[in-house]
Amino acid sequence: MNVTVSRKAHFNAAHKLYNSDWTDARNAVVFGKCSNPNFHGHNYELIVSVKGSVHPETGFVMDMKELKKMINAEIIDAFDHKNLNEEVPEFKKLNPTAENIAVVIWNKLRLKIAINLALTITLYETPRNFVTYTGE
Ligand code: NI
């Protein structure tokens, strides 16, 4: 019997989307306002979901206090109020799209969460646009 537990978190961050192999004109066509060279911000909503069996002694899949601490230490402290392109090393050469941010978050948390638990990252870049990554 597997149960999924989830924790919501929030961070604000600036980014621009840009492929340095392309001309500014092509970047503007593909990325639109998100290629603005002066950057812009998003209010990111993060949902971290952990699936596994319920431990018979605690009744927990995992201790949510521990999950909260991990998300704060690994993600919020690293991303909140940062310029993702310029201040977060993972995005020095990686375009900080919602897709790539979700993969980076998954990779960071995967190292901290017990391997018998399945991890899913859902990241909202806007209230209507969100991505999901499960490590596949
Ligand atoms: Ni954007």
C-alpha cells in the first residue's frame, strides 16, 4: 500500500530565457517576453510529492518536518529572491525554464530523500503553467 504525501513551498526568482547560440531576434521569437535581457520575475509554486509505504510504527510515509527542512535548505535558500541565471550555479549554462528548474530541484532533493520513496516535482511558473518531473 503506497501513499503520496506532498509539501507546498514558494519562491520568487528572476530569470531570462536565452540560447546563446542564437541571434537576439531568434531568441525574441522563441522565448518572447521571457528573453528580455533585463530579466523578469516569477512567483514559483513548488509541490514536492513523496510516495511510499506507510511505516507501521509512525503511520508516516516520511516525516513532513524533515521534508520541510530539506526543501528550505536545498531549494528555498538557494533560489528565493535570486537571479537564477546569474546567481544559481546550476543555471550558468542551463536555460532556467520551468522544465529545467523542476529537473534541478528533483536532482537536489533526490540525494536527500530515502531511495525507497518515489519523488515527484511539480512546479508552477504561473497559476496556469506548470510542469511535472518524476525522474524518468
Ligand atoms: Ni519567464
